[in-house]
Amino acid sequence: MRERLDEAAGYALLEKYGIGVPAHRLARDRAEAVAAARAIGYPVVVKVVSPEIVHKSDVGGVVTGVADRIGVMAAYEQVRTAAAAVPDARFEGVIVEEHLPPGREFLIGGTTDSAFGKVLTVGTGGTLVELLRDVSFRVLPIDEAGVRAMVRELRSYPLVKGYRGSLPLDEEALVRAVLAAARLFEHEAVVEFDINPLVLYADGAAAVDARVIAGTPEVTQMPEKVQFSFPDPRTIAVVGASADPTKVGYAVMRNLLGFDGRLCPVNPHREQVLGLPAYPSVGAVPGEVDLAVVAVRASLVPGVVRDCGEKGVPLAVVISAGFGETGDVGQRLEDETSAAARKYGMRLLGPNCLGLMLPHLGINATFDPISPQKGHLGFLSQSGAVITTVVDWSVMTGTGFSAVVSVGNQADLSFTDLLPAVAADPATRAMILYVEEVKEGRRFLEAARQVADTVPVIAVKSGASAKGRAAASSHTGSLAGSFEVYSAAFRQAGILQAGSIEEAFQIGELLASEGYPQGERAYVVSGAGGFAVLASDYAERHGVALQTIPDDILRDLDAVLPPIWNRSNPMDIVGDGGAGRYARVFDVMIEHQDAWDIAFVVTVPSAVLNPIEIAHEIVRFSGKTGKMVVPCLLGGETMRGAVRVLKNHCIPNFPEIEDAFRAVGTVLRSGRRGRGALPACDTGAGD
Amino acid sequence: MRERLDEAAGYALLEKYGIGVPAHRLARDRAEAVAAARAIGYPVVVKVVSPEIVHKSDVGGVVTGVADRIGVMAAYEQVRTAAAAVPDARFEGVIVEEHLPPGREFLIGGTTDSAFGKVLTVGTGGTLVELLRDVSFRVLPIDEAGVRAMVRELRSYPLVKGYRGSLPLDEEALVRAVLAAARLFEHEAVVEFDINPLVLYADGAAAVDARVIAGTPEVTQMPEKVQFSFPDPRTIAVVGASADPTKVGYAVMRNLLGFDGRLCPVNPHREQVLGLPAYPSVGAVPGEVDLAVVAVRASLVPGVVRDCGEKGVPLAVVISAGFGETGDVGQRLEDETSAAARKYGMRLLGPNCLGLMLPHLGINATFDPISPQKGHLGFLSQSGAVITTVVDWSVMTGTGFSAVVSVGNQADLSFTDLLPAVAADPATRAMILYVEEVKEGRRFLEAARQVADTVPVIAVKSGASAKGRAAASSHTGSLAGSFEVYSAAFRQAGILQAGSIEEAFQIGELLASEGYPQGERAYVVSGAGGFAVLASDYAERHGVALQTIPDDILRDLDAVLPPIWNRSNPMDIVGDGGAGRYARVFDVMIEHQDAWDIAFVVTVPSAVLNPIEIAHEIVRFSGKTGKMVVPCLLGGETMRGAVRVLKNHCIPNFPEIEDAFRAVGTVLRSGRRGRGALPACDTGAGD
């Protein structure tokens, strides 16, 4: 049920929460309008009252600066004529209100998001809202500090503080109004509202227009779930195991042949599969089964899941497709499957997923022919193709994983369950999420917030469609598209949002190795002038603040660098000194490590630079400081061995210098700060 | 000489070019102000007149809406008091002018750029100019179409057309005013001006404030230069040739040993160098010398260049450093060197450069140990380190070049000379420029415009940030110009501006293979749902318009695709069909090739997809259409062979899907459109 409150009711609601509004009266006819104006005092504003007219100004339904009785009558007629021109609009009279002096216009709005619930919007208001798109969002609840941050994020915030000689405006009044609106939205049966404009003065603020949609948001009640953790299986059953290389049940079996526990194919039509004795059902497998991988056709899945439940299997990975993703019939099958699992207290991954990879346990319970390396990244993905692509790429670049999980339809285990479970693995030093849609948004945010306190979480959100925005009826609705809401929610939960999968992995590997920086004082050490210039551009583009070098550091650098070095940041240490010169600069930086937080190290192919040597120097540099060291060994073949040395110490290289600044910029924008050196990390591969 | 015109003189200048201004009068005292107001008619505006006060509003030097005689007197006093509060400001009276009604505020401005000369600015005006940064720039001269384009580029343009029910404004009046201001700027002795605001109404426009700086721009008169083309040398002399592996003169010799003409080391202290007979001077080399590479210390260079001139050498590549980049003494040496070359009509590359690589002629006249492959890209770079890095990377990725040129200090040959010379090589199918600073901007634009008509030109401009400019000054011996002006100038010349070196090469290889698209109708064919979703996000992010699939194409696709395909664009053709399914979709697209201009093809690693097969299908698809085909074979090792197949047909692969959309977005934003299929292009490497 959604119903738009009329303007007077909207004003009343705002007043209840202490938001100032102009004196106003409803008038059903011309005579009442004149009387209302006299009571309020001139000048007044005359606005149309019609349930069907949402954007009154746009149709000529608002007359401002009405100075006298004749003016009121003329305004009344104008507004009535304007309403008559709108098809199917009922004219219910006018509202006459105090004409407040002009001021700076803001917008406060609220929408209800299907994933995250109530979302608050603050922005530059007026008629140009969509053009300016100067807005900030927060998922409710929000406290005063949160409201202040929202206001300060606005591009127009300098206008509040007083800009180029203009008077400062009443920031406190703005904050109070936003906080009051947040309380209103939390406590009232309101699904959407739009205060535009809230006029802000040097002293005070007033809401001059309010559109409020009453209603109760539909909240899907989710059953409380038990905390999930991954089993350390001794026995894995593959239901639907096959010797036919074109079958998924073959690919899964082949991938699991490397598992050093007991592998039990289940197939009623075979004596054995790939040389292992096969069982007619999960129930027929002797002893305990710790993990069942299910790759049979969809219609058989509920039965198989029941069998697993009877057997006491704690976790089933259902790879089979043909469920909710195909329509209503499939959805019923999916519901039946998850009900069966729930009945036995068994957890379910999928259905319609690629499966699960736990490299440290030698488990590849997917049909992806390639198995990833062991490592420190946990990866959850809503797309199986994204996993096969990433794994293929990871083998080439030497990126390793603690877990790779395809979440599928999330019939039972969802991002909310899997994120803490993978993060709890001590091998996991960063979590990467490829998200199309989150279910139970609030629970997800709560889980993510807890994880992000100890393990960095980086997400790529896809599906940023502009379609819904165009159709939205309110200003706020047109601004708060699902992508913007996800971005705000991620930020609130401490999740870093990457613009691409590539960037997510760059950030993940960087944070896994170096941790969050303690501050934002950044330096660039470059052996090439051209890249020093580019570094400086990219730093500015991505919000990385390059420090002016303090005198004491400058003095120590002068002692180790040739006289022609540029003496500024980015440091152009001149390319003719080899790794030894970098090492001497690192020594100075190590000595002065209290003065900085982030160091980018840029090297280019050169006859005098030994790449392996510089890689070892960078490892030493990173190890001797609790700081974020970001290597950019640029080039190709020449740097390959050096990149491997870094990788063996878990330090990622950025072969494209802009990527390094983009990644660090994203980290800095999150506002998250580290607490110093992480425990050393290496892949055990030696140098 | 720079002098600010007083407001009346500024107004007079605008009126001369037909730009409307309010009725106004100068008043030296209070009585004159009252008289002026009476003559003009109330209400009026009273503004301070003081040569020292530039931003009158900011100091309280403007009173608007003055309604009567008392008001004028009060305003006069207020303005005089305000002026008195500004240190060292002389108060010369007030200007009284007609108070025009409010309207939408624009800005028209002009500045003189050190590289490109007079630059026109149009933007959203008022007091928030710096905050909004809603501006467009053009290097003069500009015609009416150019002015219209500037206006339409503004974010606030929808306000001119009438937005959400507001009245449309007089776009023609705005265009006339901007064009008039452009004429004024071209013809008058003005180095800078600022009309802010120009108030635009539903009918007409008026300049309400004008700040004009009279003066004559310092134009460095450059001598006319002869058109340059590269020699096809039979004899190359290396001056400063050395057998000492730590010397540049050794590295150059070693790189040139593969040259199949005559290589003559010049070294007065040696009988032979690397087994070749050495000569005491260039003059002593028997027969003609077509190219001299100079790697001796700076102080010897003018003498060597004179020797080369005497000998009739047409081109000297001066690798030696220690010239203008080091200060005044070096600059004098540089001037002496270029004067010597000029005297003999000899052309000079450098000094302070890495040298020159012409792979098709087997020439690597640089000290970079790695020689690039033959190919279709011409690359000019102002940084030697960028060249060594790019070349190292290119060998790994199989990117080939027609020429790689390090421009160095551009004492003689500059971007302006080198761009047409490299583009004239039939092997060159795209030009890539890494630019820190352009000299003789107008000549450069003229040259680039001509080249860009036939060969795509892609530039990376560095030195965008304040810090970058500082780094640039220490690097190239000259301050880099303003980033915005460069962007505008590049655009006007038809140069595509890339955000990074990586993007420049992606665009260059794509255009070298596929040419400019004829239109912007784009399709995505993906075998994976997740990447279809991401493709849709990236298309929106980078301004690539995905078409709705017309019914006839949909029908033909239905005939070749499984029923569960998504029937929309991006097409998710479902991953289980292998290369054959892609081929059938390509056939439909080939059949309907009049209906589209750009096709992205996305594939992921999969047991059922043969990468080599899909690569051949893409080559066929590209060959059978005159359209832009953009492959995104995602993953790593699995795709390596397939990427090589594409590369052998000069078709670049985009392993990161966002890069593909970014590159195509940059191409589309340029507005350049192709004329259909390019001649087939391959590397001759076979499959």
C-alpha cells in the first residue's frame, strides 16, 4: 500500500520531527485563498493541490511572490488552468503559504531499496537536481556523525562554509534537518519522501516543498540461520559421477582425483567410475560422508538432497542447473530442495553453481578444468564464468587462493554466510566478491562489517542499469539507483568497491601483502622522469596525496643521490644508478618511516638496472617498514623474473602505473586505516 | 604589456562586436551617481570602479536592485567603504547601470596559452564557476559550428533547451554572443577576457560584467621549416662509437650491427670498433653518409654537427644529453648545435633523446638493448624511459612498430615535423604520441589535422597536475601547458586523447586493424552471463550505446541459438555451444551488417570452447564485414594461442573487458567515423 500524503499532511509530518516549514493554509476556492493569504501576510506562494500532479512547478502549478489580493486571485486562476491542462488531474484547490526569502537549496530524500531497505539521500536541491547529481546516500540507520559526513561529501559543501566572500550558511540547521528527516523515515510508515527544496539560510532552514509516500515496505522475513563453517572433509561423495568426458559428473570426478581423502563416486548404473568403486546412492557409501557434490539433473536433486540428509552429510554442493533461474517450475524445485536440506540441518551451496575450490585442502569440487594455486585470497562469485576466467588468469600471474566459491542461486548459503566462513580461514588475507545481487541486505551488511574489521573485503558490483532511474517518479528515486545504493551500503559496511574485477584483485593482493596504510602520506620513487610526470598525474586523478619532502629527508636524500635529482615528489632519482641507488633511497625512507605511509616504487627496463636485485630490495624495503610499498616494475619480459620474486613474498606488482594509483586511491577513499605491519607473508615458493 | 580596461571601456569593446550590455554611466561622485541613475531609470546596479579590484562582488563592491535616489546614495557609500577596505585599492567612482532581470548565467572567457595561443572558454557562469567546472574550450580560430558544439558540450545545455517544464532560452543569442566574443578576441589586442555573467533570457542575452586585459601576446616567431621525411639509409655513421659496454656509443653500435647497409663507427682513438673499421671523423668516412648517430659528450656536439653538415649528412640523431634540459649553459650549447645544423640544411633529432628505431629497415639507432618487432604503429615519445618500457612490453605482447622516435629536446625536429613523416610511411596504420609539451602549437595542430584525416593519431598528454607540471619542468627543461587546453586542441585536430599509455596502444592497435567505426550502433556477443552483465555496465560507463536488437535479426538469431538465450543486447548466447555457436551468430551478424557498426565478442575459458577455433572465426567475422570487431578473449594461459592467431591478423585482443569499452568509448567520443573496411592487415607470421 502506497499513498501520497497531501502537502499539508506532509508539512505536518515534518513539523512533528522539528523540521521548519512555511506558514500555510489549504484553500478550496478563490475566496478561501484570499482569506488564507491575508491571514498569513503578503507576499505568499500559491501552489496547486492535486493528487495526480507530482512536479507542480513543471506544469506551472506554483506562483511565487504573490503581493496582494488581486495577485492571489490571478494566481488561483493560473494554477487552476494549469491543473486543467494535465490529463486526469483532479483539482482540489490550492495551498497558500508564506513566501520565504531565497536561500541555498538542498534536497533531503528517502527511498526504500529492495535489498537494503530505507536509504537516505542528501543533495544540492532545486530544479537542477538531476543535472547536478550532487548527492550522497546512506542506508539507515544513521547517526549524527554520519549525517555530517553526508553533508561534507557534497560538491556544494564549500557553499555552506562560505565561498568567495559569500556568507557561511547555517550548517548546523542543515545537519539538524537531515537528522530529523532520518528519524522521521525510520519511525513513520513512509516508503519514500522528497523534501526539495530545503532552503538554507545564514540562520536556520525551512522545507518549502515536501512529497511523502506513506506505506509499509514489504520485508521478506528470512529464517534465522546457523553460522556456517567449511568442513575439512575426509570423505567426498560425487553424486552423478560419470566416466563420460562430456559430462559435468566426469569433470568433477577428474578434478577431485587429487584429493588425498576418500573419494566416492555415486552412480546406480556403474560398478566403478575412473577406477574407483561406485555406490548406488549416498546412503550406500560406508562410513561418514563429509561433503557431497551433486551433478545430476534438476528433477533428481530434491531426492538426492534427502538421501544426503538421511546420511548426515553436513554440506552439499549442488552444481546442477534448472532451478529458480529458469522460472516458476524451477523455483518450486529449488524450494523443495532447500526445504529438504533444512529438514536435516544440512547446508547447501547452489544450486546452479560452478562449485567450490579449497586449494589448501587439495579440493576442486567444480567442473572447471583448471585448479587454482594455494594463496591468500578468498573469492566469492555470483558468476561461474567469472570464476573460470579468473582462475585461468590467476595461474598465469601466480595469484593464489584460500577458497573460490561459486554462490549460484544462494538457495541456502548466501554471500552473508559464505563471507564470514571463508574469512575465518587463517589463510585468507583478503576477500573478493563478484556481486550481481545481494539477498537480505541488512544481514549481509552486518556480516560484512564484522569481517571487514579484520580482513579487507573488496567487491565488484555489476548490473548498474540506468533503466529504473529514468522511470522513477521522484527526484530522489531518480538519483538513488540500485548501483548508488549498493555503493553507499558497501561503504558503510567497510567494503571497498572496485570498478572492475582486475582492480578488485589488484587491491586484494595489495592489502593481503601490505595491509591498509596507516595514513595517506604518499611518496613516489622513480628512476625515469617520464613516469615521474605520469605518476604525478595519476596521483591527482585518483586522489593520492603526494607529500612535499621535508627538509631532513631531503638532506639525507641529497647525500645519496646525484646532484641533478629533482628534489621533489615524485622523486626522479635518475636512471643511471641501478638497484644500488634505489637501495640507498630505501634506506633513507626506512630511517624516516614515521614521516610517510605509502611508497610507490617505479622502475623501467634499463641496461644498468638488475630487475632481480631491485625486486629483492623492494622485498627488504617492505619488510623493514610497516608501510604500504607499491612496486611498479614496468615493461614486459625483462621484469618477469623480478615480478616472480615479489610474488613469492606475496607482493603484487603493478605493470601499469595508473593501476597502482587507482588501487591505492580506492583504498584511501574507503577511509580505512591500518595498524602497522602485517605478519610476513610468502608463498613458500622461495625466490 | 598587459593592462586591464575599466568597465566602461570593456563594455564599449563588447558593444563594438554586437554583444548586448546594460545601459550604463560612469559617476565620479555621489551626485553624478544619482544623476546617472535618473537618466538610466530605476532600478539600477551600482558597482565600484577601481583598477585594483578584480572580483567586485567578492569584496562587497556591487549593490543590485537599487530602487530610488536614497538607495543610490546609500549604495555609493557602501561601495566606497568596501573599496577602502581593500588594501592599496584606488577608488575611482562607480558605474551605474540598468538592473536587468535575472536569467541563466553563462561565462565567456579568453586566455592566451603559451603553446596554442588564444583559447576561448564557454561555461556555466555566476559565482560558482570554479565549483561547477562546467566549461568547454577551443583554440581559436573557431567558426559558428564550433561555437554551437561548445555550447552543446556543457552539462547545463539542457537548461538552454528548456528542462522539466522551464522555458527554453535563446540559444541563438548565446551562440551569437560567443561568436562575437571569439571575433573580438581574434581581432583586438586583448590577451585575456572574462564576460561573467552573460545573462541569457528566453529572448536575448546581455553581458553584465566584463573584465578585459589588453595587451599583445608574445608570439615566438618560428622559422619556416622544410617538410621532413625519413631517409632510407645505406650508410650510418656512429659518432662516439665505443667498445666499452658501459658506454652509450657501444650500445648504439651493438644495436646497429643488424643493419644490412654500411655501418661506420667514428672514433678518433680507435682503429676499429666491434670489428668494423673506425674513422677519425665523419668527414673521413668514404662515400656518402645518410644518417649520423651522435653519442659524444655535449660540449663536442656542435663541432660534430658541423662536420656532419660539411659532409652533407641529411639527418643527425643526437643522443647526447646536457643541453637545454640542464639550464642556460646547456641551452646555449643547444642553440649553437641547431644553428650549425640549420646552416648546412641538415635535420637534427634530439638532443637528449634515446634515438630512433625503424624496424622495417632493421635500424635500432638507440641504446635500448631491445629492438621492437615490425608492425603498423608509429610511436613518438618525449620520454626515453617510456620508450624502453613500451618496447619491452611490446615484445612480450607481439605489438609491432613502423617507427619509434624519441623526440628529445626538439631543438630542430619536433612533433610537428615527425608526426607527418612517420605517418607518411605506408606501413604506419596508427600514430601514438606521448607528449609532455608541444612547441609551436598552431603549426602542430595544422600538421596533426592533416595526418589525422588519413591515419588515426592517439596522444597521451602528461603533466596534467600541478605536481606533474613541476616534475615536467625539471624533466624536459620547459613548463608543460594546461591539460584542458591540450585536450581541447587535440580534439580540434582530430587527435584521440587516451588516459594512459596502455589505453593509447589499445586504441592504436584497434584502429590500425579495424579503422574508425562508421557509426555507433554496438552489439555484444557473450558466451557467459556474468560478463554480459558487466559488458552492459561498462558500455554505460564509457558511453557505448548498445542497440535494441531489431525483430528481423532476433528472428534469425532465434533460429541458431538455444531457446534459453536472453534475446537482448548484450547477447548471452549461453556457453555450451562452443565456437560453432559463435560462428552461427557471426553469420547472422554478417548477413545483417548494415544494421550495426561495432561488435564486441566475449569468450571465457570453457571445456567446450576451442580458443584457436573461435579466434579464426573472429578473423573471418572481421574480414567479412567492414565493421569494428572487438574481441575480448578473457582468461590467461588458455587463450594464449588464440590471442596469437588474432595478433597475426593484426587484431588486438582485450583481456580485460572494461578496457575494450573504454577504448571504443574514447574512439566514439572523438566523433570520427570511418568509411568502411580497411585493406586487410597481417603480420606475415602466419597462424
